[in-house]
Amino acid sequence: MTQKQQGDVLLMRVESIPLGGELVRPHERGHVLAEGEATGHAHTVPAEHGTLTRIGAKLFLTVTAPTKITHEEHREIELEPGVWEVGRVREYDYLTQMTRTVAD
């Protein structure tokens, strides 16, 4: 399995998108994979390089041409064509014994 990470966004290469999804309309900045909780910054991919599909709480990015994910506070990362499941990095707090999503 191929994985890539930019800040708190984790992308995992998958074979295909499960059935039953709906296409997500691109934002004016492109496909928004995740938005910052405090800053309004976002992890984005140009809309012309793929499609974003939502299935329940999961997002899948289908990349049709080599592209880059951008974010105002992170270096760009390159994505190859294919299907990528978009996830969030999670961390475990041993003091509280709880798992939480990392906030970027």
C-alpha cells in the first residue's frame, strides 16, 4: 500500500472507490481535502486533475493526471494518477487513554 502525508492529511492508495458515493463539487480553490480548524488554510488539489467522491464520512480522490497537493503551511506533495482514500492522522494520548484526530 502506498501512503502519503501532508500535515494532518493522510492519503492511502486504493484499488477502486466503493459503490454508492456522491461527487463533491470543487471549491473555488479546487478540491478541498481538509480545512484548518483555526486558520482557514486548506489541503487542496486542482479540480482539473481529478474528482472527489464522498461515501458516508470517507473521501476518495481520483487523480487523472500527476498533480500536487498544496497547503499554505506545508510543502507540496506529488500525487500520481489513481484512487486515493483521504484520511486524517490520529494520535493516541496515553495519559487520557484516548485517540483523537490531529488538528493542523
